[in-house]
Amino acid sequence: MSRTLFYIISGLIFFSLQGVMMAQKATVSEEQITMKTYPFSDPDPVPSPGRIYPYFYFNGYTNTPVTKQWKMVVLENKYIKVYVCPDIGGKIWGAIEKSTGNEFLYLNSVVKFRDVAMRGAWTSGGLEYNFGDIGHIPTCSTPVDYKTRENADGSVSCSVGAIDLPSGTRWNIEIIVRPDEAYFETRTTWYNNTSVPVTYYHWMNAAAKSSGNLEFIYPGNNYIGHGDESAEWPVIDGRDLSFYENNNFGSYKSYHVINSYSDYFGGYWHDDDFGFGHWSSYDDKPGKKLWIWGLSRQGMIWESLLTDNDGQYIEFQAGKLFNQAAESSSLTPFKHREFAPHDADEMKEIWFPLKGTEGMVAASGFGVLNLERDNANTRIILGALKPIDDELRIIVDGKLLKSEGIILSPLELHETVIDIAAESNFEIILGDHKLVYRSGGTIVDRPVAPYPGFDRGSAYGIYVKSLELEKQRRYSEALDSYLSVIEEDPGFMPALSRIALGYYRQMDYESAKEYINKALSIDTYDGEANYYLGIICSKLGDFINAKSGFSIAMSSAGYRSAAAAEMARLFFREGDYRNTLLYCEEALRFSQGNIDALETMAMAYRKTGESEMAGMLLEVMGEQDETSHFIRFESFLLDTGAESLENFKFYIRSELPYQTYLDLAVKYYNMGCMDEALRILKIAPSQPVVNLWLAFLDDKSRDVHLSNALGGDPAFVFPHRAETAELLTSLMKDEDHWLLKYYLGLIYWNMGRTEDAALLFAECGSEPGFAPFYLARALMPGMAESRFPDLKRAEELAPRDWRPSLALSEWYLEHDEPLYAVNTIEPFVELFPEQSAIGICYARSLNAAGSYSKSVEFLESYMVLPFEGATVTRDVYHEATMRASFNWLEKNNHETSLEYIEKAKQWPENLGAGRPYNVDERLEDFMIGYLLSISGENNNAEEAYKRVADYIRPTGDEENSALLLQLIALRQAGKEEEAIQLIEKMRTAYPANLYIRWAEMIYNKEYDLADKLRAEISGINDNSTPYEKVIADKNYKLIIDLKSIIGL
């Protein structure tokens, strides 16, 4: 054994056996707990290439509960009890402090799935894990792999993990409860064991109840949002946001609190004298987010949507980055990040109750400290989180003021009161800096605002924009943007390298080679360019140039470990196991977490017959990653007994087990281990892509496997790997079946090769008897001409399926044929009463057909289960009521017109949206004023117009076209000077806002200019997410029509 390997294995063993001397024990058990459950259903068989492909969406949600047993792994000791639910994303369902029975992680007594996550289904409460891309992880509501363990130190653990299929990364979280600690620990490992950089996003989202006079303990002096929002923390305009009840304004709250070098945060319920806390080293988790649903009905409606009787909650979230960056965050210092190839991230956190401490100013794995200052008196409260037998020192202005011995059991308190002058600096230190508080504070001055001198239009500015797109999995957009960089500056080398990577992602290896050579012709030593040269040439089978690229890349600190791991792979494929092991050691010398190097090393030891070394390495790797299927399969290969094979198969427990088998088989295939790949595939569940791989690798039974693949049900078969594209291309040389073209087309589509995908889909013609194929082809770019026939064919093949009819109705609406839309979707409203998309489409179709009163009547009795941040059904209702009012106005029925305006102001909660604070009702009030004035009720009309004129837009909200009505109301009140000042104020605040310019033009009677601007405004789309500001004005067309009706 080499010295490097000895140190690596010794380090891992030491890490896994820390604390082995503990005498007591914690316990772990698996229980079946019966819970009222509101299930999810109706997975979407229509492929949707994009950021979370190959996952599919769940469209079915219900208000009708069932009783269901859920598997819970229960970890507990004398102080706490923790519930883990492997079948719901492996999330921690809740955690309890046992002496009080209080929850320090919200424990939902029902399982209530709602349409919130990337794939729809999501549950509130507990602690969920997020990796990969923004939002709730695709595995958050489905089974993941898990394994429990009783450890030598008396602790117990439950490890949960999964593959993130879009990125190919793998995450694992070990949840640990030790005997003498009043907290649980999460040890997170996340591996990018791919050859390319991928999106980097990781947050742990914990929940706690909101009632009980809750104070948030978040050190920092600023907060930022998902985009470009920022403000001071915690006090703004005299309002202390650190108390839950003071957030009774505005919309949902996403406070990413920053600019404190601190390692703790949490909250305290002063009515309960109890709280919750989180600790991790700052370098592990600098991100501290607070999420509040909002205290208006906009947020509080979600209380009953997500639980039955457990009340509203908040989320305290710990992240690897400062914020959960939406697209607009790219314009701020808080950019997106990427996960480097073959990199590994390891993070340790603890989650604990606060019992009787009255708050928290410092914390560690040993205890919690709080202070109360009253003039010169300082009351110090120390709460233990594990046994303490140590010295507590209080140092004032550099001199020891007091020292006392402290002996505490977990959750016991120690209090002391001392006199410290207000102007003095002091420190409180437990033992050898096991817990430290310094009065000087932890505030830092990291910039929050973007640098105004940065030129976004320069070559570098466009490059940064391109990189930001790539870091959001928007690979095709990024490639196009990189290409525009070299139009600006043909020699911009970083863009050339990234263009090469973009073509590599699309399997266009020759174009990738062309651009990487351009980059190397500028700087032959560039680490990034040489690394990309290596992976490109590896794919082209040019191992000499690949080794050359990786060798030079190893001179660059950022690529040393990844390049060495890739070199080891190449030597392994050549059967040179000596050099394989040497380069694995090099990779591990630079990064002990390089899981690919460890795996390659284990394989090389097995191949050379060094079974003992292979077994020892696998055992040590298993201590760190209990959910690794590679380890169990390699262990089986070392011991090919039936028990070893069953052990491998038993722990594959995820939602899509065939993907686990495929992932492992493809790994062996890429290493040239065809026998191992075939052995895995032969024990995998039968599935079309699995069978295609068997046909590709198993020559003896090729025809049988191919027949099984082509005869299998293509529903939910979404191939995505580049290697699968290679085998499909190979199989298509001898087989012309439409399914092969369809599957290859899906991979190309997802890669951004939409023209190639469209050709393959077109070649399928009308042969497929599979409705989702036609629905997919109807969505594909470049297939507009066949869209309508495809939708009709899908409807013909699946006449009782709501998806084809919904898609067809949407087509009719887009092509201004609303009566066809109504007739197509109407039969499905009663058949699928809980499928909100159907009801929404039906109401929109009625609106488009001019049946506004019927739309209103339908919506007033329709029940919608919403998705997070959705107001779409209420928007449809609002449009129906406003246009019904317009109709009655044109018929001179002012009374009925007014009735519909009053309805327009309502927020019926059956439509899935509660009324926010500060609703902009200038349009409705202006209409009320107009109707009352022409009815002779001038006093009441003036009151309505005054509400319009006096409207104050909430800080941060975008202005819209209703500004025109406010300007007119001001003019009618004789306040033209105020109108002019308002225009100037809005233009200054929102210089790019087209609606302000339009309103000003109409107000100034510049109608020709306003008409020209309308075309530009019509190009604004409301594609915002709950994380982004809404730019599109939903009332603009209503105001245009109102202007025509009443002659504004």
C-alpha cells in the first residue's frame, strides 16, 4: 500500500470511528405509522425535455383523504426523537424534544401532497433536502434508497440518498443520533462523479410552527431575495422583522439574511419558552434563509392546504450559497454556481431544541449561549447540548473577570449574572473555545449591490451572462450566447472553451474539438481548455491526445484531481492497472472526496486479484456512503454468493430502480467492463431502455432483447444518457422501428439538438399508436405545421384521456377558435373535477367566447387545488367579472355592471388564492367611480376616484398600466401637478417600465406614440416563477378596452 493511500484510508477510518468510547446507546427502529393521507397521482406520460428531464410531473391531487401506513425510521435517545420517512424523499418528518413533548422540527400529523415541487408533489414540515437545481428536489415525494446502522460509538444513523438524474450527481445524507446529545446531526455528501461541470444548488429546508410569539434569531444586517431585492435586517422603517407577527405586510417572505460571520441561527417561541436552532461551520453553510408564507390570506390559505390541524409554519433553511438564486440574481453579486467535475462536497450540521434559554447569541455542538443586558447587569444563560464538565471564562477588555467550573447534563441550564459596563468589550469562552461569544459582533461588509461600472454588453459581460445560463441548465441558450461572445471578440478564450463544452454536451465532438483547439492555440497551458481537450478526445477514441490534455490540466489546481481521475479511467480501459492506481492516488492526493477515483481504484484492485485491498477500500467507502450501490455490487463481485447478490438488490429501493441499475451498468460500460455491465442489466427490472442495452451488449440474445424493448410499453420511457444515444444509433443501422427514432429524438431534444430531434420525429410519421408521442411532437420546436394533426391524432388514440383534449383546446384558443375550445374541454370538467388545469382552460375558453357570466358562475362553484404562488384561476375570474361588467356597461345596465365590478374585487378562496395585502384596485375603483358618476351619484363617485388618486404602490412592486387611471383621477381632482410629479417618480423608480411610458403618452394625448409602444408591450410575457418579479401587466388589455369603451 502506498503512503498516499495509507493516509487516505486512515483518515476515513478515523472520521468514521470518532467518539467510539461512549457507553450509552441510542436506538433505531423501523415502524409503520398510520396517517391520514391526501395522495398524489396521475403521472404525466408526455416527455418534457428541459431542466428536470427525464423526470415526469404528477398532475393528480385531491381533497379526499385515505388512510395509509407509512414507513418511518425512528432514531432516538433520552432527549430527542427523530422520524425519517424513506418513502417521501427520505425527509425527516419531524423531531421532538422528549421532556416537553415539543417539536423542534414541525411534525405534520397528516400527509398532504400538494402541487409545489419541481415535479408537483410535495409535503410540508420536517426537514427536506435540495440538490441540483432551484426548487424542491425531484425526489422529495418519492421513495429513495436508505439504510440504517447501529454504530460502534453507541450512536445510530439512517442514511438516505439518490441519484439526481438530470445532472448525474449523487447525494447521500447520514442522519445521526448519539446517546448523550440533545441534537441530531446530518452529514451530507454530494458527488459530481461526471466528467463535466453541472449546476450547483444545495439547501436544507426545515420547518417550525409559526404561532407562539416567535422570534427569529438570524445574525446579519442585510437580507437579499431570490433576485435583485435587498434591504436592511432586521429593522426596516421601525418594523422589527425578526418577530413573525411583524411581517403582516406584503407578500410571501424570502429573507436570505447575510453579512454576519456566524455559524448558527434559529428561532424562539417566547410563549412556550422553547425554540429551535441550527449550527454548522460557516464555510459549510453560509446561507441562512427564512421563508414565511405571508400573513395575509394570500399566505394563510396554505395552512389548510398543507395540513389539517397542525397550524401554519415557517421554514428555516441552511444553504451552501447566500441565496436561492433566480434568473435575475445573475444581475447581482450573488451569481449561480457550478459543481466542478469529479468534485465532492461534504457538510456537517446539527439541529437542536432550545429549552429555557430565552434566545440564542452563540451556539456550537456543546451548547447554546444567551445574554440579557440590563444597564450594567449581564445575565448569561448556558444551555448544554451534550454533557459539559469544563471551565466557563468571562473576559472583559482583555482581562479575566470570572471563571467557574460548569457541570451540566444535556438540556440543563447554568445562569450567572455579572456587571459589565455598556462600553466594554467582553468574551465568554467555554473550555478550549468549545463555545465562544464576543461582544464585538460578527458583522461583515460584503457588497450587496452590483458594481455600476460593469459593462454587460462587453465580451466579458456577455460571457458572464452565458456562464450564468449554463449554471441554470439552460445549455442551448448558453451555447448560443457564448457564440455571440466570439462574434464580439473572436479571441475570447474562455468562451471558446465553453463553446467546446457546449458541443460536447450535444455529442457534437468534432465541433467541440475544433473550438477547443482554437482555445489552445491562444494558451496551450490553460487548465480548463486542456481538461476539455481530454474529455473530448476520450469520446473520439483518441487516447493519446486525451492523455496529453489531462496531463497538462493536472498542472492547474482547479483540474488536478478531475484530470487525474480521467487519466486513471483511460489507463483502466487499456488494462494498465499499475498506472490506473498511480493516477487514482494522484486524484485522491488532491481531493480525498473524489469518489470516481476511489471507485476506479477498487475496480483496479479487483482486476489485479488484490481482493483484500479492494475489500478494505470498499468497506471504508461504505462507512462514508451507506447508499452506494457500486460498493455493494463490487462486494458481490468479490464474493459472488447468492447472499451477496441479494444484499445488492435489497438496498435498491428508489422510485425508479431500473435507473439505478442503468446508471451502474453505464459506468462499467464506460470503463470497458462489458461483462460487469451485462451482469447488472440481466438482474435489472425489465424495462425498454434496459432491454435496449441488453440487445446492444448481449449478442447471443440480441433479437430477444430487442423484441422485448420494442414490444414494451413506451409510457414513461424517457432515455437521456449520451451513451444510450450511441447504442440507439448503432441499433438503428439494422432496425427501422419508430420507437428507436422516438427514443433517440428525445435525447437529442433534451440536449438542444432540436433540428435532429425534429427530423427523427418526422420520420416516425403516423405509425405510432401511442398518444403521448403525438403530444410530444406537437410541443417540439420546428414542428408547427404538424401540430394540429398531431393533437387530433392523440385525441383519436386516447379519447378519454384529458391531456389530448386540453392540448387541443389550448390550440383552439391560440388560433382564436374559442367555441371549439369550449366544446372540446367541457366534457372533461365533470369527468376530472379535481384536475384544475381542465377547469381553468374551460373558464378561459368561456371568456374567449364572450360567455363571461357563465364563466363567473362556473368559477364561483369550482374548487381549485393550486400550485405555489399561483393566482391564475383568480386572474381568469377577475377577467371574466371585469369583461362582464364592460358588457353590461355597453348595454347601459349600470347596476349589473357595478355588481360585477364588486365581484372583481373579491378573492374567492375556492379558486386557490387568498387576498394579499395592498391589492391594486385602481381599475375596479375607477370603473366604480365612472359608473356612479354617470348614474348621478357624484359624491360616491368622488370617493371612488379619490381611492384611485391616493393609491400608493408598495415598495418594490412594479408599476403597471393602471397608472393611467390614477393620472386621470388626479387630473379630474385638479391635481395635475401631482400627476406630473407621480410620472417623474415612477420613471425614476422604474426606468425600463414600458407601461409607465405608455400611460404618460396617453395622459399627454400622444396617441400615435402610444400605439407604436403597444407592439413592444405585447411582446412582454408573464413567464415568471414564484421566485421572480412579475413584469407582465395582467390588466393592460382590460384598460385598453376600457379606454375604447368610455373614451379615456
